[in-house]
Amino acid sequence: MKIIAHRGYSAKYPENTLAAFRAAAKLPIYGVEFDVHLTKDRELVVIHDEKIDRTSNGSGFVKDMTLEQLRQFDYGIWFGEEFAGEKIPTLSEVLEVFAITNLHINIEIKSDIFIYEGIEELVLQEVTSRKLEDRVILSSFDHEAVQKVAELAPNIENAPLFANPVLNLRDYLMQVPAKALHVSLPSALRYPVRQAIKAGEIVRVYTVNEIEHAERLLPLGVDSIFTDEVELMLEFMNREVREL
């Protein structure tokens, strides 16, 4: 079961910041996950929420501000004084951190609340300009975006995100079409997901931060887990390997 750092190493660093990504890049894990939004001046920035209120000392929607305006705020101090000065990173800056690693990169397109016209093309331009097609997964709760990725770049892995899975997941994945399935922790234990795994589908589960949950997922054949607690899950998986 592979380990993917959720929003960077977000248990010990402010999520979706360069500090969190640089820390994750040093660890022997499978990959990293983060989220992208589009600014008023059509720059791709890495942040989870539609608003900057929770993870900065500013307020307002990402879509209503330019990159320059967004960078007037601090995105680290909410997590700890030692992280003061962290700025909202662009997708380009984050890809630069991981371009020199072997980690897989899961970019979640956050167009499920607001429609960001053309965001798929912009993300793909960044990915292809760095020749990262073989290491990138593009996912979203906006399944239209996942479908568009499949049309624009059928060679790149895509994955719809589900909070609650549909009954016949295999048929749905073929309809999109999609190469993998990303589901919530509670959904991973449900019959449709277990059947998809048995049928050979790639299933990744978010967000797994406790050993007891990882222990339940491991025998199911889950491909990967997204976790904030990266080193805790590394220790768990290393222990499981030693006991085999």
C-alpha cells in the first residue's frame, strides 16, 4: 500500500506550502497530493479552499484576487510562528520542487464549487512543459474536469474523487473514462469499492491518519493512501513489510 503525502507533509508543516512540499520531497514515499485554483489573472495557485481565510491572515476568494494580491498575505503563521512568511505557491513552483525527485504528483483540480474555465488546459501545459506526464495524476470532485483531462491527454492518469461511491463503479469509470478511483475512508469499506478492487481497478483512499484505519485497508488491496501523518504511515508500512 503506497503512501501519498496529503497537501504535502501537512501534519508537521502548514498545508500546501513550499515548506510542506520540501519536507515531503525528502521522504521515501510514493507521492504527494495538492490542490489547484485559478486566480483572477488566471494564475494557477496551490491552496485547498476557495477562500484564503482558513490558511492565511487574509480574507476573500482566490478567484477574486490576482496572484500579486494573494501574495500580500502570510500562509504559514496560522500553523506556527516558525512558518511566518510562507506565501501561496504557484503550480509551477510546486512542480519545480518535485521535478528532481521520483515522486508521483497528484494534482487535484478544485473546480467543483466554482467553474474555472480552461483550468484543465493550463494545468496540462505546466505538466507537459516539465515532461512530468508519466508521474502525474489529475483528480477532481468535478467529474467533468476528469473527463476533459481524458479527452485532452489520454496518456495522463486521471481519477474522479468520490465522497460516496456510485453502485457500479467499474461502469462509471469506463464511461468517464478514468484510470483510477479516489474514495473517502468510509467509502473504501463499502461493497462497490471492494468489488472494484477485486476487479483490478486502482483505488486510492483519503485521508488515512490513524494506524487502525490503515490496518483495515491493507488486506483489501488498496493501491495507495493519502495521509497527513506521513512518517507514522511509513513506520506502519515498514513494520508490515518486516513481518511478512
